Amino acid sequence: MKAGWEPLVSVVIPIYNAEQYLKQCIDSVTGQTYRNLEIILVDDGSTDSCPELCDAYAAVDRRVVVVHRENGGLVSARKAGVAVARGEYITFVDADDWIDLEAYEAILKRMAARNVDMILYGLVEEYGERSVEKENLPAEGYYGARKEIREKIYPRMLCQGTFFRFGILPNLVCKMARKELLKEIQPLVSDEVELGEDADCTFRMLLRSERIQILRYAPYHYRKRQDSMVWRPTAICRVRGLYQDLKNAFGQCGERELLLPQLYCYMLFILLLKATDSFVGCESFDRYFTGERMVLYGAGGFGQAIRRMLTSWRPDQDCLWVDQKYQEYQALGLPVSPPEMMAGYGYDSVFIAVLDTGVCGEIAGHLMEWGVSAEKIGYIKPDEKYLEWLPAVLEPQGAEKGYKGYE
């Protein structure tokens, strides 16, 4: 941060029925060592004590601005906050998360120039007793020209080349953006978007940015609540809406050829996770579930999606569901067993329900060390069959052909 330059930073916090976590969240922002903040609390029609709590903070801290509104959803609440923001830069914090007290001071001190359009940093996923740090793939540094951004950021922006890992984290909460940029892009994201709303905004902003800075710094704490561990399906129309938004944005910026393969990779990930049934009938997918007795390894979102699909698609199949963290999932009412239960279970196949080929490879290695035959182990490896299947799902009225994907 240049000497004497202390820009006003607007922090938008959308709030809906988050009374259990809200005080920790707001205290982490009001207590920032960087003081030149505008803190915008958007009460999105909360029915708990959040409205009163917001007003109490505004009464004692003149930096706090409260917006009370009827419930309209996360995207709409963010727009309401951005609309009243006065800061030179705008960032977001979700109401059930928190941020390190020195975060904004540290971020601004590391800025290489005053006119950076976006600052990208990392976050820490908080699972209660364990934490997982997430960072952006590109090298830390200042990217000060569109040509440099195109050459060094775009090629691995959505998908870094391994299925599936983001190149740039899509989360808006670990971005700080110039006000003019965010006010241009945020209104383009539909209020109806409930899946990938962060990606829809983040990647559009990156396409419009002339100067960005990436920091190897993760001050944001993203709470993984227990109820978020329970998988919920998504209507296929919502996936298609996200796909069309990003596809159109890529076309408008003239980077369709470079970015469309990554978009298909991202959409494959989303569909497998949230609309798993849409792959029934795809040869590359069906082959994993042909046996009479199988082990389903993994009880996260994808594992839960596969379990639900099998229950309706192959109700007579004998399936043992296991996970190393089986106790966490049992507490949620899921019939998950420890992996040790595989011993003595006469299975035809083991399907690893994880959407990260690197992690799957590690799990497969452990299983083989336990004596599981490599021929019996399977996991998702995107191939041409998947890619041929996608257009019918994403664009049933006019599928595009001839694209390539990532292995």
C-alpha cells in the first residue's frame, strides 16, 4: 500500500437467519486493524434476532450501515449491498463466516498499485476439528496487462487441468474488487441463480479486469456447517442457466475457444455432483455400477448423490457404503460404515465417490495396499463418452459438437 493511501473499503455482509454465527462474523470485521471501512449489513428478511443485532451494531459504530429488506436470496442481497456501497473497493463476508483481524490491512499493504481491478486471495475451510486451506493456482504476483492475464490466468481459470480443481477459486468472499467493476458485473448475475452464483460473478469480473493481483494469503474462514454436509439435488434448469451465463460471457469477450473447454469441464463436475441422474445411460458412467454387490467409498456430496441414484436406479443392488469419517455422517443419519467393514464383504467392485482424480488415485493406492484388486477399483475419469453426453444435457435444443475436454 502506497504511503498516505488508505482507500475506503466497503464490506458487504448478506444476512439471513444467522443469529448463531452473526456476532463472531461482524466482530471480525468491526475489529479489523484497518479502520477505513464501510460495513454494510444486508438483513435479507431474517425472522430471528438478526435484524435487532444489526441495528445494535449500527447504534455504536458509525461505519455500520444496515439495509433491511424483504427476503430475496443471496444474489439479490449482495446487489442491495453493492448498490449503496461508497468504497473505492468492495468485498464480501458471509454471515456464518469470519475473517482474520489484520486481513484488510495485510491485503492493502501488499497491493502493488492503486488501480488494481481485483485482488484474489485464499480461504480456509473450517470443518470444526479440522481446517483445509485453499489457494489460487497461478503464481502470486501482480498481473498488470490484459495480455499477461490472458496468457497466464485464462488458460487455467476455471479448471487447472486436473479433474476437478479450480484454477481460480470462484468464491466472492476471497476477492476484493474495484467498485466500478463490481457495480458493472454484479447486476448481470440473475437473482434466480442458486448454483454457482459466485463463479458467475467472479469469472465475469476477471474477463473485464485489466490489472489483478494474486496473494498467497488465506485470511478468510469459510465455515462448513454440519447441515451443509447433507447433499441436496439441483434442478437441471439451474445448471443450464449457469452454463448459458458463462458461455455467453466467454463469447462476448472473444475468448470462447480458450475458455469453453474449461466450462465443459466445470459443467461436468457440477452435473455429476448436483444432477447425477442425468448420466444414467452414459456408457462411461454406467460401467461402474453393473455388479450385484459393490462398495461405495466416500460419503461427501458426490457419495450421497450416487447413493441416492442407486437407490432408485438399482434398488436391488447390495451396496456397502463406507468413509473414513463415517462417524460424522452417521451423526447426520446416513448409513455409512468404516472402511474396515470391507474385509469379508464379497464385493464385485469398489467405486470411489470423489470428484478429484488426484485424491481418487491416492485412495485407490491405499485400497490396493489393503489387498483390493486394481481391476475392481473405479472412479470418474472424464473421457470422450462423457463429453459426447454433455450437449444433450446442457443444450437439448441445439447441442454443440467438436469440443475437447480435460482428462
